[in-house]
Amino acid sequence: MTDHTAPIGPIENRPTALRTHLCGVLRGSDEGAKVRVCGWVGRRREHGEHLAFIDLRDHTGVIQCVIDTKVDVRSEWVIAIEGTVRRRPEGTVNPGLDTGEVEVGDCTVVVLNEAEPPPFSVDDRDESDEQVRLRYRYIDLRRPRMQRNLRLRARVNAAIRAAMDRQGFCEVETPLLWAPTPEGSREFSVPSRLHHGSFYALPQSPQLAKQLLMVGGFDRYYQIARCLRDEDLRADRQFEFSQLDMEVSFATQDDVMAYVSEAVLDAAEAATGERPPPITHMTWADALDRFGTDKPDLRFGMELVDLAAEFEKTEVRAFSGSHLKALCVPGGAALTRSRLDALGEQAKRAGAAGLAWFRVTAAEGASATLALDSPLDRFLSDTERVALLEKTGAKEGDLILAVSDTHRIACTTLGTLRAALGSPPVGQGPHCYVWVVDFPMFDGVDAGGNPQPAHHPFTMPYEDDLPLLDTVPFAVRSQAYDLVLNGWELGSGSVRIHRRDIQSRIFDTLGISTEEAEKRFGFLLSAFRYGAPPHAGFAFGIDRLAAVLAGEENIREVIAYPKTQSGADLLTGAPGALPASALAELGIRTVPSPGTAST
């Protein structure tokens, strides 16, 4: 379990004109030193009329100060205290504080600023409503947990920059006011005051800009880029996010993965003090077949098994799909029938026709050691029953879940259930990184029946698969790769198409005409006419990496000023209406939302 109170590396004293020491650095070795510390009043405990104990807090921690004169200070007042460091009396040492063996005595208090009582306690034990915390985010940021998280994130950023600089990458900033990019997500638009009726797009990523940098000969580019996507918010998604964005010329996907791996492992070491082992690789097909997802959580087992061969001639109608996959849930036999029914509904929402379940119990007869408790058990042959137990490795008290459908649906359905039933909290277990490679080039079709790109239309297919474009396009593999950490997709990248003939073939397969391609990507295609080198790149979400390293389930906890689930900024009140004069200057007229009565 992640310790949110643990320091992120050693704390160095940083004197200023107003203070000699930070609160959290004082130790027994400082006994006898005259100090001046500044911070916020955490707690005030009175012992009689002229004796009080003040816990003074700054971002490094808390120091106890003993006040033996009458002074009026209250919670969250900003004060300075001058005094002498001394050891605490025997029996009063506080092992829960890094400064717990000492205190500051003979104190003089200077009030620097009074404060109203805060709407919630600045204490990690305070479980105030998140809406209140976000409305008063500047107070919430004082909490040790938030201080630790954001400073951890700062260390992550610093380590990433150092790693990229060390590997010869050049940091280049790209525009925030840009043209639409081809990621496919909804973009934020910015109206132009100078060009009425025209709009900029806020970039989902610097994808096209960084490819142009390769044409411009920068060879190795990186940036900790701010990106924006107008998508529904969730635990691992915000409108605004930061990513390590990089691109490199004359390189393969193995080169890119090596560069990114070094930056990620350096960042993890800076945040946790321990360097993870080298990152393993897994193909997309293997990840789907074994874990039912392209972002597998490798902290636990519960791998999917294939039972198609063993049940090829089954008479169980529920197993008549083209593929049969099963999953063993350790200890799952204890799940109630209502919970099993809920899992069945979850399987249907994931696309499956249904879900079969089997509780594993002790056999009553002498012919077998295990038995199956399930509505389907009576339809199984002895051979099928044995195969189900042996292939899944189930033991007494376990639960077997099975789905029969297409291979993709059977795998993804059980993958969803595997994550729901087995994934530990983010802060538990090891950090298991994995590169997922060899993604399909296409995934799904559009309204016109044309294949859709699994990543984006500039991803290079494998040379050996090019002949399949005209016959079986969904069998074409792309040179795309994702980095996954504990079930979170950190980011993705690919080798880019730099040859005009291959790009034209991909556009033809996607149903994108020459005219449409020129309209959407003309400036990039034009640049490619002037000598585009082979290049490849990657981008990963720093918010997500920092959240996992901090043991947080939601990236809001590693962002200073996040939005709510509905996209609102409770601190500032954004989004808000513009005055009529501003709308007129932009040439914009607002209309009622659909379903809203006009006035």
C-alpha cells in the first residue's frame, strides 16, 4: 500500500530572509540552535493559562513549538516563531513525526496573517466532500497528501527531462492554437477575433507538428506538452493533460521503446527510490488472448484459457460460439447468486450473449475430488468437466467463468470481469510495466463500411503485411506500440508513414479521397514532398504515470487544479458565459442547447 505520508527523498533546508529553518528538517542534532520557523498553525493545545503547544506546519512537515506566554493564534493563521531547539522531555517523544524527538522552546510568536476558519481540516484524515475540496483547492493543496503528490510529479518531470536531454533529444515547444489533428477525439475550438467565422483547434497532441520537426531535420525532439481533448471525464482522463511527447528520425520502434523506457524507469526511480526491472514486451494478440485487453494488469494471475478444442463437439448450447474462453477466480465460489447475476449482466453489456459460471466444490463420491455447482453442470460430459477443471487449474472454493462467442468478444468480456474481480487497488503490489506491440492496423468500420485506423492514419504497417491491404485489411499489423502500467495505458506511439505511395494506399483503404486528404492533412502531405526521413515517436500521459506512482486511483489527485466529472472548475466557476460585447467582437451568436426553450 502506498504511504502518502512518506517523504519523496531527503528534505534540504532552504533558509530565506524570513526564516532560518524549514519546519520538517529539525532533528536532535539541532539541539541548542536558535531558529526562526514560519508556517501555518496546524493544531493549538492549551495547558493552563500561560502554556500552549502549537504544531507549526510548512510543506516539509510539522514541528511542535512550546509557548509559555499568552498569545492568541488560531487554526491556519500564518505565523513566525523564534526559539531554541531542545529535546522533548522523556516520555513525550512522538515517533509518528520526523521531528518528533525535538521541539522549539523559549518561543516568540509573530503573527504574519490571520485567517478565517477553513471549511475543512487540513489533515489527510479529513474525508470532506470532494466538491468542497475542489471549491477551496488552495486549502486542499496544503494537505500533506497533495503536497507529496505534486512534488512527486515534479520529480517525475525533472527525471524525464534529464533522461531525454541525456539521450540527445532537443526540447521544442509547439503551438497551442493549431489546426485539427487526426487522433479522432473531440477537440476544443477557439474562435478567431481577427478572422470571423474561423476557429483554431486546441491540440489533442502535437502529432503533426512533431512530424514536421522531423522533416525540418531536428532528428530527436521531445516536449512535456499540454494537450486538450473534449472527452467525457473519468478517473484517468481530464480535459487538460500533460504528456511526454517525442519523435526521432532514422529509428525503429525498438529504438523508440528503448528511449522511452529509460525516461520512464528514471522517473519511477526518482519518485519511489527504487528502479523497476527492464520493461517486458507482449504482442497485442497475446495480451488479448491471455488477459482479454490491450492494457493488461500483470500484478496478478487469473489468465484466460482457451477451451475451444476440448468443447469442439459439446452439446451444451451455451457453448456453441466459435470460441470458448474461461477464467478462474480464486475464492470466487463464495460470491452470492445475486453477484453472479450481476456479472452476467456486466458480460452482456460487454457484448457477450451470456456468461456461464461454475462453483468448484468438493466431490461427494470417491470417483473425483472436485465437483462443479452450476445450472450447466448436468449438460457437461465427464471429459468436459475434467477439461474445465484441469485447463483452468481451479481448486475447491474457486469460481470458473466462461464465455462462448467470437474470439474478440469472448476475450474482452472475460478481460473486463478479470479486472473487476482481480485488480488490486492502484497503491498495492508492484509496478508492472509492459510494452504491447503489433497492434492491428484497422479496428472497426465507419458508416460507409470503410476500415477505421486503430491508432491514426499515419501509422506504418509492417512491410510483410502490405499485400494484405487489398484483400484482408484487418489482418494487417501496424508498427504501433503502447506502454501499460498496472492496467493503465500510459501512452502509445508508432513508426510513421514517410512514403507517399504507402500513405496513398492507406488513405484508399480508409476511403479517404485525395481531395479530403489534402483538405485535412495538406500541410503535412506537402511537407513530405520535400524529403521526409523515416521517423517514429511516442507520447505518454505524465498525469497517469504520476497517479500510479503516488498510489492514487484518480489523476485529479496529482493535478493542481483539476475539473470535476462534469468538466466544471469549482474554484473559478468556469465555464461561464461571455458578455455580449465579447461575443460580438468574436462574431459569435449563441443559440439554446437542444431541448432548451428559447427566450
